[in-house]
Amino acid sequence: MDKSSIIFGNKIDDKTISKANKSKAKFIKKFGDDSNKEYHLGMQPISQINEIKMQNLVFADEPLSLPEKPLVVGNIRMGFGHYRISMAIASCAQALGYTPLWLDLASFDATGSKMIRSQNDLYSMGSRLSQKIGLFNKLYWEPLNSEGFRQITYNAGDQKNAELLVPIFNDLPKDIPYVATHVWPAQGAVHAGLTHVVNAIPDNWPMGLHLAEGSIHTVQTAFAYLGYKMLNGFAKHPLKPMPDDVLFNVGHYVDHELVANIEADCDARLERINSRAPIRFLMTVGGAGAGADLYLAMAKHLMNYVKEGKATLIINFGDHLAMWDVLKNSIPELEKNCRTYFDKYDELHDFVEKIDDAPGQIVAVCNKDIFEAVYSTNLLMRKCDVLVTKPSELSFYPVPKLMMRHIGGHEVYGAIHAQEIGDSTFECETKEALCNMIDTLINDKAILRSMCANIKRLKTEGVYDGGYKVVKLAAGEEL
């Protein structure tokens, strides 16, 4: 079914449609045409994460045999963000009695998967260049991420390319509950005829990129809801709005383990604050290592507080050690005093369970396994007092946050939302601003007390219940 010519009743121009058709043809020429191939899926346990019992969907020789009460989480690995949201959905699905099935569409030896990987490689390269070349970021990357992806015409091309994903869905029942944490898995599922697809939109900046007509769209904020409802700014002229029954503001997508422990974790933070224990800073560096200059400046600044017993520094490097090499070469004393958990996930788990407030603690974490790399932050953020992060998917998590400079203009609005609801600082774009905020958080505890109080209040209001609601929508339940 063609979904490139008309999008929510809005006709797309012939030039854009022609461009979309050429894009699909280009990928077929490059990666082959497997539209008539019959793929089968099998299940493999994802045993790395004990808290969530997930099954990974992989290619198999025989047709798929489903467990009782399955729910598919369709995703792609693009940085850590979409994997992190996928884990949140899987966690909430499990809490509601479902068996989460993990479908990473970029992981297969199929035409559609190769298409995704090639586009992801281009995006990753652009992201890295934007951090190194200011002019590239200002003139191309920022406008592309904030306005280029915003246009409804951009969606037409993605919809046409998503037709290449259809063969992967061969074994899935049409009515299986399905949640996508990136638009391509949502579009692919709709093209394959699935009827219970939820498109869990990750960002707070409405963009045409994220539309998957034929699915239920969910957003995390009222700002995003109105922007998508009106398709605001998606074209130079007003567009027909989205229908009422395909768009829902559900709240933040957060793992069940985090939501269920919000009060206890915030109370523990307040107890540490009131007893003048070291403030625990958790830095999330991730695989790309973007913003290396900012991480280096903060680590150097925090070292003095660590020596004075006023701070604990924990750094999760994700699944790449390149940033660890940068930091330890620039700050030799960092390595001398650091406890490392490199591919020691079980030991990290034990450390988190028994963490104390001994003075002078520095901890570095890295895991080659992507699931362990992502979930390490989940383990650590429950025990930290301040999460240092760029305004990505972590903007929506229930932990006090120190917000770094964004990467891509769309991320700005995640930072604005977090600041407005009161569980984060404003976006600190420079070394000086970040170090000044660190000083304030350590020396004036009122800000952290306020953030903890806001997080507990927001939980009572259901702000962090988005993951549960997404699952219920996929299962055909009314909210």
C-alpha cells in the first residue's frame, strides 16, 4: 500500500514522490531485491539483563513459534537512545504480564536491514562531524535536525524505503501487539499489514520524520502532542491535522524498575544530601564520545571535589573505551584512583547493590555487549544524585539531571521540557557553564532537594507512566 503520495489526507507533490521512488530503487540496486523471499524468525534469550526477560528475534529455518502473550518491540540500534527506550517498553510489558520479543530490524541479513545500516552510518558520521566542525554544525547539521527532518515531504521518502522491510515480518501474526521505538520499524510493520502497531515517538520536537500512518502515535509531552496534532511547521502552508484516534500523549517512556522505585530512590538521595555525603555524579558518555571537551572539563573540575570527599564520580562509557583513553591521558590521577568495571557486568551489579559513600570514589564502566552497556546506566542512575547527560532520551528519566550541550537541534526541546517540569537543570552549553552548575549543585543543596520533590510529585501525576500506556495501546486497551 502506497503511503508516500498522501499522508494523513495531505497530498504530496509529484517531485517528492519521484524522489522517494528513486531512493527505494537505489537501495534495491545496491543491496538486492528480497521482496519475494520467505524469511522465518526464531527466538534466542537475551540473558545479559536479569531484570527483563526478553527474547531476541533472529532469522531461523523454521516458522516462528510464539510464547504465550507476546509483545514485539521493534527497534533499530541508532546510538543508545532507541535501545534504551526499547528496554523501557520491554520492562513495562513484562510488568504487565507480556513476554517481550526484541526485533532489531538493523540486525538481519536482508535488504531492508542493509538500507537501515547504511542510513545510520551516514547519520552517525554527520553527528561526529557536527561536534568537530562548527561551520558544518551551524550551516547543515542543526538545520537538518530541526527543520529538514520536520518537513512532511521527508516522511514520503522514508515511507517508500520502509517497503523494503516487509519480508522480515513474514512470521508475525497481523494482530500481534507491536511497539516501535523508531519510525522505520513502525512504518515497516504497517506496510507488512500489522494492525496493532504503536509508534512511540522519542523526541519532544515534532517532525515529519516520525510519522507512520497506519499506526497509533504516542508522544511524551503536551508540547509534542499539539505539534503533531496540527502537523505544525511540517510544510510552508497549513496541513490537515492528524485524526483524534491515532495520537496520544502518554507521558515519559521509563522502565518499570525505575518508576516503581522513584520514592525510595529520591528519599535515599535526600538522606545523602541532608547527611552531607558526597554527591554522586553519573556521566553517560556513550559510544560516540561526542562532546569530549565538555566531559574532560567536568572530570577535571570534579576531581578536586572527589579529593575533598564532596563528590563521587561514576562514568559509563557505553560500549567504547575511546573516551576513557582521552580522559586518563589528560588526567593521570583519574586512572590511579579509579575502580574499573570493564566487561564485568556481574561485578558492577554487585557494586551497585552495595554502593557506599566512601570518600574519593571514582568508578569507570564499559561493556562491549550493547545490552549491558545500555542497562548499566539504568542500574547506576538509581543510585546517583546527578545524571550528567545530553538532552537525549535520558531527558525524560526520573532522576535529577545536569543537562549538557545538545547534539542536533531536535534535542533542545527535551532539555526545555525537563527544565520546565523541574527534574533537570537548563542546558549548559559551555565548559564554564557546566563547571559552574557543578559548583552550585555541590554547595547549594536546594536545587537537588527541589528536583527530588518534583520527581516524586510527577510520579503521582502519572508523568512517568508512558511505557505502561504504550503497551496497553498496543494490546488494544483504552487509556
